[in-house]
Amino acid sequence: MNANALSVLIVEDDPHVQLGCVQAIQLAGVPVVAVASAEEAQPLLGPGFAGVVVTDMRLPGQDGLELIRWCQQRDPDMPVIMITGHGDVGLAVEAMRSGAYDFIPKPFSPEALVEIVRRALEKRSLTLEVAALRKTLASRAGLESKLIGNSPQMQRVRHLIAEVADSPVDVLVHGETGTGKEVVAQALHTHSARRASPFVALNCGGMPDNLLDSELFGHESGAFTGAQKRRIGKIEHAHTGTLFLDELESMPMGMQVKLLRVLQERRVERLGANEGMPVDLRVVAATKDNLLQRAKDGGFRLDLYYRLNVVTIELPALRERREDIPLLTEHFMLLAASRFNRPHPGVTQEQMRRLMAHDWPGNVRELRNMADCLVLGIASGVLGAGEAPASDAPTPSLTEMVDAYERDLIAAELSRNQGNVAHSARALRIAKTTLADKVRKHGLL
């Protein structure tokens, strides 16, 4: 038996019952192996056994209850299904208390056995996936531990951060609200030679203009009414470190002029001071707007835009990298379970289908909030309050859901462009040859 294959081990000493179980499971398309005793089964249930066990209660040698307890000691997550005879209700209850996944009384139909086995295999599959994912999360280091995702977009983001982190160049981070712009800024700081110096963050849209001036540049005592003592501004405080300016698009025009001068001269002058002082810092600015268009419309200084636009990191919206949703969901649920001291509840296939289909206007921040709700047992909104139990109908796999979404997206774009592949590729921001391959794959010709 392949220990890593999702399979079924039958433990049954009655040759007729054993044969019937094996044939039913084989017809369902599931790999199956049968033995006649617990002693024969145990060597097959070593570390990494990726399957479920179906065992009779009454066996020669060790009985089914002893086998269940043996399995529980070695792998508490391994589903074991107990076959019980007529009148063994008490033993069935004891089996469930000992950790059995389910029991099935004799006589039973092949369909009933296959249904229970399928449910157990789904549970086992999900358990193994989560375990593998947790191992992956625990082993992550560096950028992958903060900027999570295997999509091409996130791989490009991590590559660009690694390339420029240790250079002195200022960086502009562009992305929708909730995509993780501050996480990128912190990653740039952490992976640079400035990591031992301060990381100073300021939201340019979070305070009145007069306070923003003092927060950024600082002031001398008596510089204005109420300025009773000298104040060190954020720029000066970030000396030898990193200054992160969020919502740069909301910075007043007068302040933009002063910031441009700091960027060009690397000197800062406190309000009320007669002389400036040198500062050595990197500036990472973040915006959700198109600053070039704002500059053309007169709402942002064009010279400041070009001064900051030496390196731009584009953060994709979550709806543009849906393949990362399962990984992000598991990561945030693990964090929430640790933070709230709650068990990890897992995600059903139906819940994942809804998460994959959602548009996520709040992006990664919204997904993190949803993960917190799942761990706290108060899921609503995307997943709905009081979600109805999943039906017995098979649900599509993650790969099928991603493929279906990709097909619908491409079909809609082709329709908008009257079937023009070149125009559609440009709109979807992928190579024309790549789109042509996907069109053939999804049968959209």
C-alpha cells in the first residue's frame, strides 16, 4: 500500500463481507486493501498513512475497539469506521467515545458503505491539506512569511522587493485599499541595511493640514501658538531608517513642495528654525490613486510624482489573484486561532467556493477580517449567517473553481472586444500567446 495515497484499508475476517466491501469501494474508484486482523493492519498504518480504516468490531486477536485506540494514539486525525453486528449498539457507542469517525451496522448496502467512506476520505483529505499547509507556513522565512501567495503577481512583487530593498532609492507603492501597502513598506525596511533603525509611518490623510506640517517636519519652541517645546518631526525621527507615507494623494500641495525639497536635498527644516539639518532616510510612499492622472488634472505635483516614481511596486487586488485565497485564508485563520486561543475550525468546500467567488472590495484586509470571524464562529456576509449544511451533491474542487472563474473572465473580455484576442490580452494584462492558449484550453474558439 502506498502510504501517501488517499486510500481505504478494510479489516474484516469474514471473507464474504471483506470481498463485498472491497468490490463496493473499488467500484467507487477508490484504492483499497483488505486484511483479516488488526495485527495485519498495524504495519500498514505507519507514519504518513493518507487514508481511512474500515474495521469490523469482532476480529481474531485484537478487536476493533483496540485497533481504534491504537490508531488514535498514533494519528488522532485518522478516520476509523466501525462495522458492528446486530445488538452491538453499546459497543458502537464505546467506539465513538474511543475516537471512531462513524459506525455502520450489519447488514448494510454497498451504497451506504461508500457514502460513509467518501465522507471520511473528504475529511482526511482536508486534514492532510491543512497539516501540509501549516508545515509550509511554519517553514516560511523572509518575504514569503509576510507577502503570502504563489500567484505570478505576488512572485513578481517579492522579486522586486528583494532587488531594491538594500538600495537607497525611494519607492512608490500603488494598490487598492487593503492590498497590503504598509506590509510592502515594512518588508522593504526589514530586508534593507536600515532594519536596525526606525520604521516611521504617517497617514497623510489622517490629520488636518496644520498638524501634518508639524508631524512631518517638527517645530521649534514658540514656532506657533501652543508650541511650548521643540518637537522632532517624522522625517527627522526616521533618520538612518525608513519613512512610510500612506495615502500620499491626500497631501496638500504646499506640503508636497516641502517634501520634494527634502527628497532632493536630503535636508529637513523644522518650523521656526533658521537652518536645515541633513537626514539620511528612505521614503516609501503609498497611494491608491493614479498620481500621474492626478498630476495632469492639477491635483498633485508632477515633479514630486517623477521624483518618487523611480521604482513603483504594483500590488494586485485580491480578485486578480484568486488562486492565493486558500493559502491566505489558512494563514489568517492560523493567526486568529493563536490570537484568540481558539481551535482552528477549518473551511468547508462550500465556504471555500463562496470565498473564491467573492469580489473582495476590501482586498486582503477584508479576507483577514473574515478569517477572524470564521475562527470566532460568527461568519456572516460572504459566508452568510447560519449557513445551511452542505448538500450531498459533489462540490467542485478548487482547481475546477479557479478554471471556471478564469473561463468566465476570459469569455466576458472576449465578448467586450468582439472576439479580438489582442485587445482582450491587453485588457487582461497577459501575453497574447498565453491568452490564445487559455482560449483553446477552455474551448472558447
